Amino acid sequence: MESDINLGLEDVFIKHTSLTYIDGIKGILRYRGYDINDLVSNCSFEEVSYLMIYGELPNKKQLDEFTKELKEHYKLPRHVLSLISELPRDSDALTMMETAFASMSSGEYSWNKENDRKQATKILGENLGIISNIYRHKMGLRLKEPDPKYGYAEAFLRNCFDNVTEDEINAMNAALIIYIDHEVPASTTAALIAASTLSDMYSCITAAIAALKGPLHGGAAEAAFNQFLAIKKPENVDSWFEDNIVNKNKKLMGFGHRVYKTYDPRMKIFKSIAEKLAITDDEKNLLKIAENLEDLGIKRFSSKGIYPNTDYYSGLVFNEIGFPVYTFTVLFGFSRVLGWVAHISEYVENEERLIRPRAVYIGPGEKQFKKIDER
């Protein structure tokens, strides 16, 4: 019976999707048929959001209407802001996000295409207010509403920082697009399991955030970045690699992927952004460490199909924009909310079936029961 089990559900298909196509051998990623490089180079996050929700890239009128509706929901309900402000500042950022979304659960939800698209747009707007105010709270800043005169990436950054540059806005827009979706990793699967019971969207997202919180999923960017910090200087890379990776057989963080057996195309985009944004000596130092370590990792692991993944350089980009390391995972979640709502809508609308797997029993056979005095 053991042969019937796919631990980790590896290569088990649980749904049909028209959202994301991945070729892990050739290193291809497409959203609804469009290559990730084309979307990052030419589109705003709002355009790609429309694509994922409605199935096609919008024309100018459609984008204007969608953006207007999105901005109407930047403002959060008062109880959500109050809840965020009352959480301890040293709380985990993802725990704050999880709490905020759980507090917005309707408890009931009527699933249909029209409702789903309106709800998804509403959630995306609220998501911006949630994540930017989580950052403000953790930094000891007064919570405030995002300014609807700005587009999504810019409104987010301006609600976090006093000053932002055009390069930082473009980098944030790119990061948001890159992290939107990646088929059905652990967090999306958790959202789908909740959705299969016909729970509401907010509860499904809460389930996804709980899965994202684990270091084997959402925490990879933080782990890779902390690895660079531990090395300290580019000239330390060789000895650090020999000691930790070769001799102690530790995992090289930011390397390897369940699907990709070549370069992750998202990683290449993040690397080019990291190179562009590296201005200070500290930023250039970390970039050089990452590049030197990448070279060693490729020499040692590429023959096994292990290459850098998207999280290898994303932490450098977030750091260069101005975010502390403890926010990296919640920034991943900030973008992935769109992928979650797109997948759960697609599943419930097209092929909803309660997800109820089985387990192979390996315990003892029937035992004779004895009352407590006889044990």
C-alpha cells in the first residue's frame, strides 16, 4: 500500500487551470498564456490583476473602470485598523495579516462569477491597506489610509515610506506581478481545500496565509537574505560555502524548486532588478555575495537540476526598496492574494468538489479493550 502514497502530494493533480502554465524543464512561466517577462516589462499590477480575474488583458476603458473600483477599497473598515493597531508590534507580520483577513470573514458567501470578480477586486484593494498598515504599525508609525490618487504599487509604497523613487515603484510593481501565482503550492492548496467546502473568500485566504507562514514555503526569501548577511563579505563566500554546504551538508537557501529543473525565470527578473537598485555600499556588497554564491551553487548543484529560485534575489530587491527582512514573507503574501482568489474562484465555478483525501492505516490490528482497573 505504501506505493500508493505520494508524500507531499508530489505530482498529484488536483484541479484544471487556465491561470498559470509552468514548464520546469525549459524555465517557462506564463499567466493565461502571456510570458512573465512580457507582463513584467509592459504591464501594471492592475492590468495583470484584470487578466487573472477576467481572463483577458483589459483595454483602456476596462482598466480605468477596474482601477476605479479597486481604489474604492483602499480604505479599510475601522475595526480592521483598530485590530492591527492593538496587536503587539513584535507580532509576526504574517500573523497580523492572517488576523486581519480572518476578521473580515463574512461567514457566508454566495459563489458565482459576478460575485467572485467583485469580491476579488474588493479584496485586492483592502489587501493594500492591510499590508501597508501592518508595516506602519511594526515601524511604530500612525496607521493611515492609502492615497487613491496613486496606482497600486505606488500607493502601497507611499503608504509605507515618506519618499519613493520611480525605480522603486517599478521594482515593487514587478515584484507584485512576479509573485502573483505559481500553480498550486502549499498555500494555494490550503485555500482550495477551504474553498472546496464553499467557505467564504476571506476564510480561504486566511487558510492560505496559515500555510504560507511555514519556513518551507513563504520564508525562503528571508532565509536566503539572512544567508548573505551571515557571509558578510564577498571574500568570505568560498570558505563559507566549503564549511557549510560542502562539509556540513547544509541546504543552500534560495536554491532548488519542486517544479523547476533549470533557472527559475522569476529569479532572473529579480536579479536584474537587484542589480539596478543596488546603490549603497551595503547593497552592492550583498549583491556581490549573492552573485559569488550563485556561481558556486551552480557549479555544485546544476548537474542535479538544482538552480536558484525566485526567492534567491527577491530579498535583495525588497531590502533595496527599503523593507526590513521580517517583511519579506508578508510582501510575498501581499502579491499572492491575487493568485489565491483567482484559483479558488476558478475551482468553485468550474469543478468544485469537496477535497477529502484518504490515509493508509499502518497502526495495530484489532485490540481487546480492557477497563482502566484491568490495564
